Amino acid sequence: MTQAIAMERMFRRRGHEVAAILLGKSSGRNVPEFFLRQTTAKVLPFDSPEFSHGGADRRPGILKSILHNIPMTGKYLRSIVMIRRILDELRPDAVINFYEPLAGLAYLVYRFDIPHVCIGHQYLFLHRDFEFPETASSVLGGLKFFTRLTSCRASVRLALSFRPVADDSREKIKVVPPLLRKEILDAVPSDGDYILGYMVNPGFVGDVLEWHRRNADVPLRFFRDGVSSACEEVDSSLSYFRIDDAEFIRQMAGCRAYATTAGFESVCEAMYLGKPVLMVPAYVEQECNAFDAVKTGMGVISDRFDIELLRNFRPAANSGVFSEWVDSSEKTVLDAIESFCAASSASTAS
């Protein structure tokens, strides 16, 4: 969603119209308020497959996720029909797909003649030169299959990357910089005394509490689901924050270091602001993210929220190189999309 926010703003600055935003969401969950507040195009939500947590609420359970989604098949088929109806009505010059599987299936079933531009860091997993961690080998086939599913009949796959990498024409991959929100690009970093964290899965809470009991003098601030008020103070040095984009950016800019479950966007945001990062992968995609991010010298990997490891980590002094790469994102991404759309239009006309 943060990528979509950044992309919509880029399009409008370039003079393009964003006709609509189709948002795949989990059943029973509302569209986040921050997303509705920061986008200007009409948001049209639809039901999309979701992961279910496995043991100890740390990692998504594959079998549990499959069993959960099977009864939802009817809803997902209706979502695909909805995508077709909206594209038939709007006839946009292009569809920008942020790794949504039902959009890929819609292109597979209906074979639209509208350029299908797929964007996401996951498309780097299809690149001929991408290096995977050994721990991911047992499930790589499923990860690659799902990634291809999201990009059926893609005109181009824009692979968001931590660093410049040669394109892979065989897989229709063009490597581009991360898409970060303007609020991050404009933030002024400072060196605070607290460590910031973000937890999606509740099973990791025990790691934090265990370390906190031994190191109560170190201020910890964690954003997580299930927090009812803006801030819940566990004690004088541990606080939980409700998910809020503006507050998160403010806290990110002022923290000493950042601990997270290795989601691509927030890792990039921390690196852009020069913050050391502890990455605790929750599933195979995040294992791949973390393995790749470590090569920048800005982060470290652990199988738990080991704050001591983060405190002792000294990042490489090359955050400026990453920042320059990110700053080139708008021109690189928009030029690529316009180029592929123009080529598609010329091909159709001929």
C-alpha cells in the first residue's frame, strides 16, 4: 500500500491520471485509514487470498492458509469478475499490479489487451542472478510459482532492488530502485536513544519481553497490531504503539536502530534514514529479503528479536550510496512504465 501511495503521487506529478485503485484485502479487515487518507483516486476494495499464522503465531502456516482460503473460492472468483468489469469500464492505458495474485489470474483468464505492469521486490526472485539463502531452498518452487502467478501475461516486471542489478530480458525483468513515500524522503533523521520495532506476528512479543526484562534501561518502542490506544506503556522503557503511518515515520527518523520482521519497505525506509536494521524473517519471502539486504552492510539477520545483536551491530558507512539509488526511483520507474506503454500502443496500432 505504501508503494501504491508513492506511485500515485509520481503519476500525478508527471501529469497522468490514476483512474482507480483496486485494493485486494483480507476478508473481514477494513481498508487502513492512512491509505484512504493519502490516496486521491477512488479506492475499490475486493476480497483477496490471505495467509493464516502457523505455530506460535510467528510464521504463516502453508497448510492452514490453504485450508482457510478454500471455502473463500467463490468470493475470489467474484473478485476476478469485478476486476474484469472495472477494466472494461475504465479502459486504462496500463494496469500497475503490486503483486496481487487475483490480478494475475484475471489476466490469465480474460487475456486483456491492456499493458500489465507488475512491480514489487519479489520479482527479483525470478532474476537469473538472484542469490537465495539455503534455508529457503525447500519452498523456493512455491515462492517462484506464486510470483509468476501474480504476473501472468506481464508486459514487464519491475523488480524493486536494494542495489542496481542488470536487467533480465528473458524474464521481462527491469531492476529499479525502491518506491518510498515522500514523507520518508523528506524526513530529517536524528540519533535518539531508543530502539524502534515493528511486529506483525504476535508470537514475537515474548522475545521482546524476555530481552526487556534483562535490559530495562534500554528504551524500546514497538508498533504492533492489537494496540487499542495510540500508545500503551508497559513500563517506563517499553511502549507499544498502534499502527499509524505518520507516527511511525516520526519515530523512525529519531530512533537509534530498527528491528523488524524483514518486510521490504520498512527495511528500505530505515536504510534510507541511515538506521541499522535487525531483520527477523517471518516467512520465506522475508528470508530472501533479509539475505539480500545484508549485502548492503546496513543490517543483520536473526531468528528472533535479539536486540543485543542489533545494539552490537556496526553498519557499513555506505548509506549515501543507497540513498542516491532511491532518489533516482521516480524518474527510473516512470520512464520505464511510459516506455513499455508506448511500445505496447505502437505494437497494437501496427
